[in-house]
Amino acid sequence: MRGLKSATVGLFASAALVLALPGAAQAAPVEFFYYTTAQGAQVLRSPETDQCYHLSQRLQYGSEVLNKTDSTARLFQGTGCLGEPVLIVEPGEVSTDLKLHGAQSVEFVPAT
């Protein structure tokens, strides 16, 4: 399992590096990445602010998220982004927090 997690961190680090390279003719894509052991890396492209997105699979221990948006990502246990968020991921942050376990939806709000 340790090798799988290392490969995942490498995947997210590579994605962050590519998105951060200067000199690109176009603006870097605005994306939210999440990784599950069952489905691998998934991406939400250009998520809208104040919208709730259902994740394709419930996040488990060992899941990771990378927030490459300019919004704060709030992750929730159930679908529909209801109740209190279990985890907040600021723009540019990577999280492997154990609180990700069970998250099924994400909402993007303006960063403060």
C-alpha cells in the first residue's frame, strides 16, 4: 500500500508542476483532482462556485485531493453538500487527511 500512496503523491506533484510551469500560451486549467484506490485519479474541470458536485466514488482511507482551483473546496460526508463540511481544502492545497474518509460531495466557495 505504501508504494501505491507514493505513486499517487507523485501523480499529484507532477500535475501541480505541469500546471505551474511559466510561459504557457494559455491559462492553466482550473481543476480539482481526487484519487481513490478503486478508480484512481479523477478530475472535476472548471467547477463553478456555489455548486455541489457528487464524487464518482465515496472517498476512503488513502484517498487524496488536490485543489487547483481559485476557490475553497468544502468536502461533505453525504451527497448534496448538506450539513457541516468534514474537510476544507484551500486553493493550491493537497490533502490526505483521514477526514476525507466517507466524503461523497464537494462544494466550491470563494476563497477568503
